[in-house]
Amino acid sequence: MATKYELPQLPYDFNELEPVISAEIMTLHYTKHHQGYVNNLNKALEQYADLEAKQKLQEMCALLPAIRFNGGGHINHSIFWTNLLPEKKGGGVIQNGKLKDQIVKDFGSFEAFVELMSAKATALQGSGWSWLGFSKDMKRLGVCTCDNQDPLSMKGLIPLLGIDVWEHAYYLQYKNVRADYVKAIWKIVNWKNIEERFSDAVKA
């Protein structure tokens, strides 16, 4: 395998998202869970390349779920870390501009969008993600959920903002009250990052 995937550099220290996300959760989430996805992805891809060289198609197909799960985990978390910003550095504040205008156009108001995405995140059964994405075909924003670590691209949307609602993202701090975690995370959303993603998605 020519390329090995690695953890992206975090743009803040583990404790900088407190009190919304504790340093303990951030440390475990990044160094254990995300690192685990990267390690398992590299392992699966290495095995896949070896099987491909031997033309063992059945065994290659059997590895696809592991590549999808761990690859999705790496993709999703790499976006998630950039979607967050310490409150003291401007997290949670969306500026007037093209993204906010599009949100109002597609959801009626910014508040209605937050309510919808929060409701979907809270109601998701089991583990997964709630996403704000952009549809190139429809030229509009959409909110949907993805099970487990499925990437949003599988639903034809370009990911802009993701909320991780796996229990490892919040349980140590919020216990089983996922709604409190979802409500709090809006205080540290990095809207500048999401605006940049939106701009790139529109141009793509």
C-alpha cells in the first residue's frame, strides 16, 4: 500500500473546548477512537492491496465493510475536529453572509435549522452522525443522519457540519442525556470553517 493515513493535527488543545467537551473526552476520542479507525483502515487497505495482487476477489469483497467503517470514521472525525472552535475564539457565532442566507432560504430561519439538526441528532437510534450538507444537483442545503461511520457522500451530499452522536463523544460527561450534549455543542461550532466548506462546495 503506497499511502498510509494518519491522524490530522488538532487545531486546539484537548482542554480548549471545555466546558462543552471535557479534556478527558477529547483525549480519548482523538487518541483512542480516531486513532483506532486510522490503524484499522490502514490494516484493511494493506490486506486489500495484497489480495488484489493475488486476484482474490471474494476476499477483497469481504474487506469492504471494514474499509467503509474505518474509512468513514477517519473521514467523519477529520471533518468534525475542524467543525469545532473554542468559544473564547469565536465558536458558536455565525456571521451574516452567503451561508447564513442559504440556511434561511432552505430552512426558513437559522433557529429552525438548529432545531431540525438537533432533533435529528437526538433522535438517531444507536450510533451515527447528524449532518448539514450541500447538494450540488439541487443547489441547496440538507440535513440528514448517517448510521455508524457511513460518510455523508454516500447520500450524495457534500459534508459541511457534522455532530458526532456516538456515545464515546459525550457519555463520560453527559451520561445518557444526548440532548444536553447536542444543545451545548452549538456553543463551539466553527462557523468560519463551515462557511469555507460551503464556498468550496458551491464552486466544486
